[in-house]
Amino acid sequence: VFVKDAPQPAVADPTFGEDMAGITSSIVIRATLVLSWLVAALAQSVRGTAEKASVAAAEYPMREVPTNKHSDLAIASMIAAVATPFVSLAVMFWLKEKGWCGACYLIG
């Protein structure tokens, strides 16, 4: 039923709070800008220190090359990297011959 003089529902004012939103975003932008300036200034000071350290390291190069006492672990890892695919294929073919039981063994 349509009533001619019925009160209309309240609609929020679309301009409400625009001035506060502008101020808040302006403060955030300014704070971000100041923070980026500080980071850039600190990065410049760190860069100078890092360059000095690299020049000092170049003046005194390493005279001895350190050796690893556990070089047999490197050889074992290379053997394992080569052997693993072959072993896994052999196990999969062996379990494939068992049918469903082999599939369950492979999953479990």
C-alpha cells in the first residue's frame, strides 16, 4: 500500500566526515614521507660504511683456503642423489606387480 505522506527513510549524508578523512589521510601521507626521508638518510650513512669495509677487506685478502674435514659427506650426498631415483623406481615396479596390496603398501 502506497501512502502519499509517509515519512521517508533516513539516508546517511554522503558528505559527513569528509573533512576529517582528508585531514587523517594528509597526516598519514606526511608521516610516510618523513619516514622515507629518514630511511634514505640512514641508508646513505650505512652505504658509506659498507664501502669502507669492502675496501679494507680487499687490502688484506685471504692467504689460506680452509679445508673441510667432512668431505666424505659431500661424496655420500652425491651418491644418494644419483641412487635415489633408481631405488624408488625399483620399489614402485616391485609394488606394481602386487596389485592393490602393492598400492596400499606404497600409500601407507
